[in-house]
Amino acid sequence: MRRGNDARLAAANFDLAPFTLAWEITRACALSCLHCRADAQPRPDPRELTTAEAIGVIDQIRDLGNPILVVTGGDPLMRRDVYDLLAYAVDKGLRTSLAPSATALVTAKNLARVRRAGVRRVAISLDGPTAQVHDRFRGFSGSFQRTLEIMRDVREAGLALQINTTVSRYSLPVLAEMPEVVAKAEAVQWSVFFLVPTGRGKAEDMISAEDHELLFHWLYDLSRHAPFDVKSTAAPAYRRVAVQRARGERRDESGQAVRSVAGAGYRFKDGLDRPGLGVNDGKGFAFISHIGEVCPSGFLPLIGGNVRERPLADIYRRSQLFRDLRDPEKLKGRCGACEFRAVCGGSRARAWAVTGDYLAEDPSCIYQPARESYAPDR
């Protein structure tokens, strides 16, 4: 929370460019994780973007603006040209991070190549504090131990370590043990992903709306003293909790409402118009698939266009899908009535996965808007 604040948000215009862009350069992966949003396969898709096309995509990303670029998969290291693509992206001035799978490809030698390419941060998934939890989730015996070794190698390669953890019914009972693991690993950020039932993810594996709320408060408390940044993913309602908690704390100290709150990918300032800005699916965030499809996020696999047929900037700025997602007036139910809709807006991916409507209210949020009446079926 504290170090996650980014000064670029002060001048950000999500109608023109995303704050973060994730690029799935391949769907090939040796693992078979229970929650995989990509439904990754053991071999590369023959329709994958070629190296020349991928270079062109990087040019399009840079022309779009200066988003944080997350290179992911599948397992991005299963593309032989991955190091060339990383180096080219960094050379173009993009702040580039890598999110590989915990496979035999993540060696000290290959991490050194990642470092030489100019990448500064590597994100590694660790979904439980023990092998029993993590290996079950990842579908591969020995994955936990391999992941710990990779985390050590990331640090020794001089790369900043980010740890990603997916919250599901499997990991919820042991989640309280994770901060100690994250701190011991000397990670700079703990990114907590709240399961969205897309790809291999199943609705029955999601935690309840009440558990979401409890975890948001727990994460906020943790963020105040943890030696690492805390970030929520696919759970924008965490920002609403952060604003509410910060307001209460400021009143306790001075008797006045908090004037501003900022964190990773959002800012909120109190005032008569309550201006807010928060990254959400299609609003400050975009996703490019291995075959060039542009989606609001990897968890919301609706296609706004394809970079093989239409410029990335045109898709992000002008496609009806993305324009809908950036218009808070189109949100329905409680999300449409909520006073926090600009800074939160609800998970559009989860709304679509559960209801089939990407503008519906977020089923994982228990908050009741301050407005006395609203149209739940709007």
C-alpha cells in the first residue's frame, strides 16, 4: 500500500491508455494449475504471434503510452525469443516485469539472462505456506520446493521478487501464515489474487462475499506494518475498504475526514465531487493474448479486437467493450449506485463469470451503497 503509490496516477487518463498491460506471449506451460485462467496447454499454439509480430506489438504498446508491462503466459519462458522480446521492450522504455511458471526453465542462468535484458522484477506464484496446499493447487508434486528455490534464485540474480497468491477455498484456511513466508523471502510485494471462475477456475472454489470483506480488512491492517507492499488483484472493493478505514483513522486523530488515499493503481480524494481513479478491467488495464486478442483483462476474456487486424490504441480507446467498462454510468445494481464506483467499480471479470453480464454488480462484495434506493436489475 505505502510504496505502491505511483505518481503517474496524478496525470493518468484511463480513456487514453492503461496503467498496466499484461501480455500472454504463449499459452504453453508444463503445469496444470487448478485455477489457470488461460487453461494453459503443454505445447505452443501454432497461431501464436510470430517474433516479428510480437516486436510490432511492443511498438504498439509504446505508442499507446507508458504502461507497466507484465510479460506472462502460460509460461513465457517456453518462447525461445522471450529474452529478445524482454530486451526490446525495456529498450523501448517500458517498465517490464516477468511472471514465469515455476518449472525447470527458471534456472539461475536464465534468470541472469532476464536481468541482462533489463527486467527488474519477477513475479512468482506461491499459493500456500506448505507443500500440501501449494502442490495440490498447482497440480504438480514438488512444485512448492521448486518455487522456494526459484524465489531464492530470483533474489540472487539481483531481481526484485514479487509473490503472487491466489485466494480460494483451498488457501483461505492457511492464508494468515503467508505474510511470514513473504517477509522471509524478502519479497518487495505480495499480490493477492482473488479467484475469478474463468478458465480452469471454478465458482465453487471462490470464497464467500463475507470472507472477501474480512480479508480486505485483514490486508489493510497488514499493509500498515508489513515490510512489503500489499496489493489486491481482481478485488477492487479492497480500495473501498482502504478509503473507509483511512477516513476513520483520520477522524480519530483530527476529527476531520481523510483528504486523500492512494495505493497501487488507485487514488481517491475527498471533496464535494469525490473524484476517484481506480484500475479495473478495461479501465486502466488491458490484456493481450498469445494470438493477439485484446481483452479487458486475462480474467475477462471478452475480445475488443485483435492487434493483427486493428491498432492496439484504437481497440483500447474506441471499442465499445472498453468504452462500456470505463463508463461508471453503465454499471448496474449496487455497483451502479455505489458512491465508491469510480475508485472501485466492482470486479467486472467476476460479475461476467458469475452472471454473464460484465456490467452487473460484483457478487463478491457485501457493501450496501449509501443511496436509499437503486434499481438492482438496471
